[in-house]
Amino acid sequence: MILVEFIAKWQKSQLTEKSAAQSHFIDLCRVLEKSEPTSDATGHDYSFEKGTIKTGGGSGFADVWKRGLFAWEYKGKKKNLAEAYQQLLKYREDLENPPLLVVCDLNRFEVHTNFTGTVKSVFAFDLVDLGAGIPTATCAMPPLDVLRALFEDPNRLRPNQTTVALTQDAANNFGQLARNLIEAGFDPHPVSRFLIRVLFCLFAEDAGLLPPKLFTSIIEKTKIRPAEFGQRLGLLFAAMASGGSFGADDIKHFNGGLFNDAQTLPLTRNDLSILVECAELDWSSIEPSIFGTLFERSLDPQKRSQLGAHYTSRDDILLIVEPVLMAPLRRQWELVQQQAQAIVNRREKVKTLASKRKASQDLSALLKRFQDVLVAVRVLDPACGSGNFLYVALRALLDLEKDVIIFAISNDAGGFFPAVGPEQMHGLEVNEYAHELAPITVWIGYIQWLRDAGFGQPSEPILRPLDTILEYDAVLSYDASGKVLEPEWPSADIVIGNPPFLGDKKMLSELGSSYVADLRKLYKGRIPGGADLVTYWFERTRQLIQDGKIKRAGLLSTNSIRTGANRAVLDHIQQSGSIFMAWDDRPWVLDGAAVRVSIVGFDDGAELTRTLNGQTVPSINADLSSRPDVTKAIVLPENDNLMFLGMMKSGPFDIDARTAQIMLSAPVNVNGRPNSDVVKPRLAGKDITGRIRRRWIIDFNNCSEQDALQYELPFEYVRMHVKPLRNENSDIHMRKNWWLHGRSRPALRAALAGKARCIVTPEVAKYRLFVWMDTTWIPDHKLHVCARDDDYFFGVLHSRVHEVWSLAHCSWMGAGNDPSYSSSRTFGTFPFPWAPGLEPTPDTRIDAIANCARSLDFKRNAWLNPPGATPTDLKKRTLTDLYNSRPAWLIALHATLDASVLAAYGWPINLSDEELLQRLLSLNHARAHTPDLPQP
């Protein structure tokens, strides 16, 4: 059949849907030169009247179905195609979610896209449009090309705009509206409430909850008459509050607290032009898991700078929701399915109608009991922000409930309808903008899910007040007399969320000294004073689990929760329960910034499965590792007075090379001493990982003021540049001793006395590098300084044995890629082959390590400073560059050194990192209890 024959035939046809549908489709296949459904004799991949189970209950038939391509539903001419589309939505789950859903009344075609993660698009056209060969007003491609794509390549119809991009565009537009209204003098909170109502109207229109184009037409008709827009909008808000009429249209009952008054704010023509752009977007496809965050940024003046920044995606949030909330429910559902299938099998075998009826009743009761389990779940996010975690949790519960419903319908277990709802989501939030947004985020997500799953629209009132999301501080409150106390949290089974992160030092500036003092007082004995803000949510949740008020929890923190004072809360979790799931170090987004985080799932010890970084492990330690638990390592007295932090200036004591040269060239001072006594070269971490920068510093060591002032030029420099700042210092010692460094490290200086060199390593570096430093130099406070001058000790510190130990104890700093070093936690617990100072001499094992260390140091220096190298060449020669490239000679040197160090321990050279850590931990414990133990 040629195209013109097809168009002419079906334009004239007056046949009903039932008598014409299959003939119409067969003719279309002939026009397109495609095979007909009857070509698949089994109907397995392509068929007419494909039997389906409706998600809303009952069974049905899709008129045409082709696996992986499309589902097609016919109606008679001029019948309601919206009803046909809703019917397909109920079928699509059982039809394997084809990418295209087509409805047709024999004359009109509508091709709806059904691609995951994209904005829904519709290609709509009539029979007559097929012959034109050009796009139409309602079809962005030539209609015949759309039909060909159905059979050949559905991806040609995939919308270019993703739901994420749409959501970002929507939030940006509203951000501009918010700025305009605030600049016009309106308070931010009324602005946010008004704009939330406007955005919900846009969503309701595109989601079919308001009459088609109703809100858009108000904007279009009044865009040059802003005052009239406000009047009409107020009338619409009033109608949405309780249901009623708006002009000739019937309005559903919405309310839910959102429309409890009809207040509007005056918009300008410019504002309405922005709203016109907003109305062009498909608001039914916004992504709730990120929209709340983006919209909150547009409303909150303090977060507006984050508008173009990253956001936390639904997939990220599922890393917490799935293992913490859903995993036990899915396990329970698997057992229920097994029991349910056994009942189905029994029903098939029994003969009498009464027995079959009894089996069906048993099946329905079993499935209903599990549905009741899902409905009873209460989820709490005690720092819920704009509700993205709650939305993702609700959707996960609804998806599982849908599996139950489909199983029930497929096995004739009676009618089931979604009973899981937004009221199961609880939240606490202090930010008024986020608190206002969170219920709407949850409701929009719920309405979208009902539509996408084929369950239609919620019953009226469309919005019910979500009083489960409350506005108050989750970790600190006061009674009527002003006494501090822990706030009550809403009753819940599961706690999930992303509590606010503020480092210990930032808490004072962000929250105020009074708040921080009260907080630390309230949790004294449970949380160390130097811990970060996020730890208070962890401890509060842990206590509620211990008290039996919460079952499981999954919380997010920056990755520093694993170390230092922060780790105390994880230690407490392990003591009163256990960590069953963790991601130790993962990229994330906090307040629009890319950071590294840890995710921790914990309970009372009931969960037996342990997963770390997505892999099953036998156990998880408090430092979020599954290796031997080095957090149990004991500081060894034998390592005392060997490793120190460098000097902390606490003021601008640094001087440039020119100033240093002037001071060093000056005549001898009145005390008969040169300025070189107090003007010293300074070494910092970048001088080790990069090139030495030859920086200088004034250091009066521990001189009295009378002694210091006799070094005329250095003293005058410090008096001019340091003293004014120290005079403002709140520390009385700093003010009184203004010419001295804040931390001059007398113990380090005493330990270095008589030594010409010492070993230093940066606190934070990509690689654990050790170098020699002349003891006349002043080490920066971010360097760790070892008061040993022998090659043997240098060799052990630079070996794999010590590196593995240091990485097991480290924190990950900066962007999360660089490990830190700790004098106490890393060095203080490290068991050397022999206790320092008790090494046997002479000993060939010590000589072997020393020889390797000397060779490593010599050849590294030769590579760093080759004869004849230009300044440009030298810039590319740093220790970081060397260890990035790891030439064969360097690998060989380290291999020989590692073998020598392991021989000193008496251990084999092929130990894994875990085996090595276990041996070191055992040796640490042995040394702690037997200090004079000579060797392993």
C-alpha cells in the first residue's frame, strides 16, 4: 500500500475501534514496509492483543506490542486519547517498559516518549500530516519519520533534555524571580512561600491536576497587566484551597496547608516574562531529588551563590536508602514471595471451589500483611533540608509495594492499591526555606510516582498537611528555664540523612560561642570537645538505637569522621551496636562543593551482613576499614621523644631572601653574636614535595625579650610586623611573649641538640616521603620531625612496612586524595624491628637497611639535581614527579629496601598489606605489654 492510499482509506473510514484497529495497523506496516505482528507466530516479541496485568488491578490487552520498541493502544475516531494513554501507563510495567507509547484514534496519532531520566515528549499529528514530509506545530519531526523510528530506532525520538537539565532550568528561572522580589523590598520568607505556590501550580497543570493550560493562560493573558495577574492568581489559590470553580473550570481540592490563604505578591512585566519561560517547561518531569535543593538555593540568600554548583543525585542518596531502609524489607519480601508461591501452587492442585477460595484468601491475607509492614515503616531525616532523602526513601518503598501489588494481581489475590504514603516520612529542619520546601518535594515525588506507575492521581484533597516535617534544632534545645536539653525526635524505625557538616574550628564562627558551649556541655562525656558538628547527629542516633527507639540508621559525614576526635562516635557505635555498611571515602556534594565523604550504616548489632565500599566483608572497624583494626594499636613509650611537629609561628615571622641577606650581612650585634643565630632557613611541606624555595624566618627560640632585642634588625622587624597582631591575640601568653613563635617546640630542640641532621616528612602529601633536614633549619608546623640521624632509621621509615602502617592510620585531606601523618597515632604506635635505642650493634641486618637508605637518598638527589640542568628542567624534577613516574631504578631501590626491613623483622617478603598490618598490630600489643622485647 502506498502512503496516499493509506491516508485516503482511513480518512473515509467510519469503522469502530474493534473492527478497524488491526486492519489499520497492518496497512501502516505495508506503507512502512515493515513486518506485521502475525510474522511472529509465537507472539513472544511482537503481537496483537498482548495480554497484560494492570498495575492498578485486573488484566487487559495492549492492541499492539513490539518488544523493546513500542506499545500501541487504539481508540475509535474522535475518542479521548488521554484515556488511551492512561491505559498504556497501567500496562507498561508488564510490557517491559517500552521506550515509546503510542495512542491512535485511526486519524490522530500521539507518540509519547518513555525513556528513563528524560523529559517526556509527545509527537502528535494527523493522517493528513503524514503526506507533508515536514514537522508540524505538534510534531518536531516529519510525522512519517516518527513512525519509521518506532520500528527502526526509537532513540531518534529520545528527548534531548534530561530531567536534570529541565530541573536546573526551572530552578534558575525561579532564582531570578526570587532575586527580583527581594530586591523590590519583600522579605525572603513570604517570597519563598509565594513562589512555592506558583511552582506547584505549574507542576499541577502539567501533571493533569489542574485543567489543561489553565495556569499558563492566566500568565499569557495578563503578562502585560501584572495587577490583573495577581487578582486572578489569588482567585485560583482560593479555589485550590477547598476545591470549587475558577471561571468555567472545576478545580480540585488541594490545600494541604499550601493554599490556606490566597495571598499573592505583585509581579512586574519582567517577572511575568520569566514566568512565561517557566510555563514552557514540562513541570511534570522535574526531578524532586534535586529540585528541592536547587530551589532552596534560589530562595535562600545565603545559598544563592551555590545556584550553579553541583547537587546530590538520587543515585547517591540510594547508597544510603537501599542498604539501610530497603535491604531488610527486600529480604522479607523474598520470604513472603516464597510462601505466596507455595499457596499459589497449592491452589492449583486442590479440586474443590471452597479449597481454591480458601487458598486465595490465604494468599491475599499474606500479601496484605506484608503491605501493612511497608505502610507501618516510619523514616526520619533529622536534618532533612528540602526533603530529597525523604523523597527517595518514599519512592523506594512505593516501588517495593508496587512489586507486591503486581504479584497479587498476577496471581488473582484480590484488588490492591498503593497504601504507602508521604505521611510515613518524618523530618527535622532548622532552615525555614528548606522546611517550607520539604513537604512539597515529597508530595510532588509521590504524585509523579502514582502517574508513572499507572495508578492515576491521588484522591482529594490532593495535598494533605505533612505535619511530620517539623522546624526545630535536632541536637540542642532549652526548657522554659533556659536549661539545655536534647530535643525529642519523632518516633521512627529508620534514620537516614546528611547532617550539617561544620569543622570544629568553624563551629564557633558559624554558630556562635554560646551555642557551641551549650552543645558541648550537653554532650560532654559522649562527644570529645574537638569533634565536628556532624558527630552530634551520629551520637544522638546511636543513643536512640541503644534505647530501642530506632532500628537502623544511615548517615553521611565528611571522611574525617574516621579519625581524630570525630572517630570517638564510631567507637561508641561499635561498643553499643555495630556498623553494618560503610563507604569509607567517596566523592559527594555538600553545599554545592565537591568533597570526600564517608557513609555509615549502623544498628544494634542485629544485621549480620557487612558491606564496605559495596563489597561483602567479614567486619567493619571504627575507622571504616575491614583490615586488622589498627585503631586498637597502643602508643608505645619506646617511641617517646622521637617524633615532633615543627614550629608554629603564630605571626608573620617569615622574611624574604633580600631581607634575610641584609640581616645576615649586618655587623655583629652588641652581644657579640651574628644575626645568623636567629635568622634561619625555613623548610615547609612544599619544599619536600616540590623544589626547595629557600625561604627564611626569624626565630628567637626561647630568648627573653632582653636577649632578643640585642639582635637589632631581626628584633625591630618582629616589633613592627608581629607585635601589632599579637597585641590583639586573645591568648595572654601570645600577647606577653610577642617576639617568640606561638609553639617553639622546646622538646624538639632538645632532642635535636648535638645532631647535624634529622628526618622530616610532610603532614599531608600524595606520597609518604622522608628527607634529611639540616638541624640549623626551622621546620614548619606542618612537618613531622624525627630526632634520629642514622640511615637505618631513615630506611625503616621509608619502607613499605611503615607506609602500610601510616596509610592504615591516616586521614584523607584536601580533595580526599592525600593521606595525612600523625606523630602520635602513626609514629607513636609503630613497632620498629627493635625498640628505638635498643638496636643490636653491630648487626648485618641494620647495615643492610642503612646501605639501602643511603643509596635511595643519593640517587634521588642525583635525579633531582642533575649536572647542567636548566631552571626549566629543574622545575619538572620534584619528588612528587619522581614518585608519579616511578622509574625502574626507583622501584628496584625500594624493593631492596623493603626486603631488608622485612628481614630485620624476620618476616617473609610476600606478605599482603592485611597480613603485614596484623603482624604489626600483634607486635605493637606485645611491645606495649613487654617493653623490653628485643625483636619480633
